[in-house]
Amino acid sequence: MSTQVASPAAPARAKQPAPRRRGGSHKLSKGDKGVLAVMVGIPTLIVLLLVWIPMLLSIALSFTKWNALALSDIKPAGLSNYDFVLNNYPPFWPAVEHNIIWLLFLAVVATPLGLFLAVLLDQNIRGSRIYQSVFFTPVMLSLPLVAIIWQLMYARNEGLINNVLGTANGPNAIDWFGDSSVNLWAALIAATWRHAGYIMVLYLAGLKGIDPSLREAAAIDGASSSQTFFRVVFPSMRPINIVVIVITIIEALRAFDIVYVINRGTNGLELIGALVVQNLVGEGQVIGVGSALAVMLLVVSLVPITFYLARTFRRED
Amino acid sequence: MSSSNTLVTPDHIANPIPAETRGRAKTRHTGTHLLLIALAVMWLIPLLWTLYTALRPKAETDKYGYFSVGGTYNFDNFSNAWEQAGLGTYFVNSVIITVPTVLLTLLFASMMAFAVSRFSWRFNITLLIMFTAGNLLPPQVLAAPLFSIFKFIPLPLSISDSGNFLNTYYSVIMVNTAFQIGFCTFVLSNYMKALPQELTEAALVDGAGVWKQYYSIVMPLCRPALAALGTLEVIFIYNEFFWPLLFIQSGNRLPITTGIKNLQGQFLNDYNLIAAGATFTIIPTLIIYLLLQRHFVAGLTLGASKG
């Protein structure tokens, strides 16, 4: 799963060509209105039926008890699913903790690393393109593939890391993805390997868009390069910073694929996204519990989504 | 590169103390290179290790250990992995899912973007916000209802052997399309808004209908954006793991990204075979990357940069 967010800068800039003088709909013939209705209607219907209505149904299902066998089996259950998740579902609180750690790790390590790479590569450096390609390659790979590649690094006896540490085939060999005291961090390193390159690309674009005269002015004023960066360059990339913040939060909330491939999100790798799926897939489906978890994920996700949309569309209306 | 050149040139002409700064900049670059090389090596090790493991026969890694040099190197793991895991089927399934999804997404998103960006009507911004928001939701939020809807809507057995939408490509194509339309609509509508309004107004005066404006005026001008989004979406859909996992039960319908989850189970602890399977999976993405890197990066940064 990849999060894509477009910059709020774009709509504002796109507006500059002229005062808005759109082709008013009163000029349109009946046939044209029909064509437009179809052009709007089909995509809207698709999004409505397959995104928004399911989202509302998810909320509804979270207040029911259902094993997904027959529609007539759906029974109202009040808040019992939420009560169960909060009080009697052992993996829930570890999962909340892991999602928070995931977010903090991305925000403190992976995202700044991406910014750092972008700053290094934005200098007039020989071979910049080659470095960029290297850091960018993992971004092209799917998260399940990232998990498998890192499994080859982390395996107890076969993995590169235990072999380099000299612990392979011995009693001290660490099963990096299996040992619940380290596997979350091992998964986060794998996630960082991919996330940092993505952030790097976004910031490289941002840095290129900065008016050179800003840096010149700062240099003439005697600012050091770090002062120039933190006081002038970084703040002027505000639109991209917002996109990056939103991407980082949403990635942390969506985190699922890597842990699901490792062990379906158990034994130290519990994440809310994985718990939802565990309750929906396979035997003994507990749709109500899965939906309650999904709704909690939805409520938290609405915070960054609303923040982003409010900023992006504020000047549109 | 070119734009960082333009950053540097005026600077050292204008700068009253260029010699000193340039001297310092040069020494700093050596350090930067060392740092970048170290990081780049760290970044490449997992990929190189995968390739290296894949090239060695299991018998020899068992004998010498995985962390060793020597013995024979060959492509046996690749042919074994291909046959044993049925990777060919997975790849075909990926194509069956990816191609229609990307085409439908671009078609619907461009129609919607055209309608919201070239005409003003009530609710056009509201709809655009709904489209964009939908794309940002965690997919797990939609999982239970979509699964149930697909399970309980009957399909004739001649179309689906499960008698419903589960275990079909349709379900994955439909949901992927619905989920991606929002993002593409948002990007394309920004792109279309930036096109001069006079273009379509002139066409309107000439009597061109709405469809003609869309099809023969706006769409050709959107080619760069469509190329970038198309490349991006191909990679996204190819890499999509979640929806096939949820909707498709039988292994021979899975696309490669969801199918490789089974490699570990199938090959147990034969890491050489797993490595070979993983390498296969990387190849299509690498080809697209090498051919269309520019479009892909442009797609990722569309709207985030001036362009």
C-alpha cells in the first residue's frame, strides 16, 4: 500500500492564470449537460458504491455481531464489540503501542533521513543521479517484497546479519523477525529502507523549486549553511512539509503489509491494520470485532485527512 | 542536476568571498561523498545479498554456509522457483489485474477532473474533496463491507465459478479502480485548471460539444500528466497486496505481489529459492523503472513541484 498525497501548493498556483471565468453551465446545451452528467456520474457512483458506502457500512457493522455466513445472522450488539476490543482483546493495546512506535520511528528516523538524503543530493555533487537511483530503488518494490528481502537479511542461520555478527548457527543467533523483543525494530528498519527514498524524492523536488535568491540573500547576511537551511530553506518548503507530515502519519496508520507477510501481525508485531484483517479473513470470522477495530482506525485517520483537506481546499471555495 | 547548476553559478559570481567558500565547499563534498557511498552501500546490500543467495545452489550454501564465497554459481534456483511456485501464472494474473485497472482509473479520473476543473457547478469542490479523502482512507476500513458485498452479490456461474464476486479478478479491479480514482482526479484536475480557459471557450464558440472539448482538446494537452500518472499507477497496482489477499482465495488467481507471500511456505527454509523468487518479482519493476523513471518520479512529485 502506498500513500500518495499531492501538494496543496498546486491548486493555489493553478488559480493564478485569470479571475475565474469558467464556461458557465447556462451556455451548455441539453446534450452537453447529459454528457457532463455521465462524466461526473460514473466516477462518482463508483467511489460512492465502493468507498463511501462501505465506509458507512463498516461503522454499522461495528455495532453488530456476525459470523459472515448469512445476512440473516446479523444481530445488533450495541457497544459490545468496542467493549470487547478495549477490555478483553489481548493484542489490542500492544497494537496501539506498536502503531505509535511505528509513527514515532518514521517521524524521527525515516522521514528526517529522507530529508537528509535530499539535502545532500541537492548540492552540486558528482554522481548525484546514481545515488538518487540507489536510494530510490526500494520505493519501487512492494512492501511484501521488502519483507521477504529483509527476511533473507535477518534469518537466524541463513541471514547476512547473523553471519556478519558471527552468531549464525550458534546459540546466540538472533531471529530478528521472530524474536518478539526485537522484531518490531527489525520491521521498522525494513520499512525505513523504503520510506526514506520516497521522502527523498519529494524533498528533492521541493529543494529544486526554491528560489536561489533566498539562499543568496541568506549568504550575504552571513548565515551559515545550517542556519540558511533551518531558517530559510526548510520553512519555505512548507507545502511539501505538510504533504510529508500527512504521508508519514497515514503510512504509520496503514502499516500492515510487512508485518502480515512476516507472521500475520502476531508475536510482537501486532498492528491495528493487521488485527482488522485477522478478524475478517480465515475461519471464525468475527466481522463485528474487525469492524470495531476498523472504525477506530478510521476515526484516528480522519485527523490527518481533515487537516490535509482543510489546508488544500481552504482557498478553493 | 541542471537546476542545481543554476543555483551555484550566480552564487559564486555574486558572492564577494568566493574563494574561501568554494574551498570549504570542496572539502565538504569529499565528506559528503564518503557518507553517501556508505549509505548507498547499505541501501544496496539487501538487494545484492538477495541476488547472491539466488545464484548459489542450496547444496553449496549448506556446505560452505550462506556467508561464503566459492563453489558454483548458476541459475538453477531461478528455473526451479519459476516452475515450483508457478510464478508464470502469478505474473499473468498481475497483468490481467493491472492493465484494466490503470486504464479505467485514468479514464474515469480524467472525465471527473475535466468536469470539476473546466466547469463550475454546485458541489464540484465538495465532490473533489470526497474523492481525495476516499483515497487517503486506510483500506482496512472498507474491508469487511466490501468482502460481504462481494460475497452476497450473485454472479452467474458462467462468469464466476464461485457464484459471486469473491475469487474473481473483477472484484480486485473494481476496488483498486475506485480507490485510485480519487488521487488521479485530484492531480489531473489541478493540471487541467492550469490550462488556459480560453482553449475550451474558443472551442465552445466554435460549437464543439463537451465530449469533443474533453477528448480532442484537453486530453491531448494532459499527455505528460497522464504518462506520469499511468506509470505511477502501474507500479502501485502491481505492488498492491491487500485487495487480492482479501478477495482471492485460490492460489492460481493471485497476482505476483500477493502470491509471493506463499513463497516462504512453499519453499520452507530454502532461502536460495525464496531469493530467486524475490528477484523475479523485482524484474518487471526494474524494467519500468529504467524505461520510465522520469515519469515515475514526476508522478510521485506531481503537484509537489513546479511542473
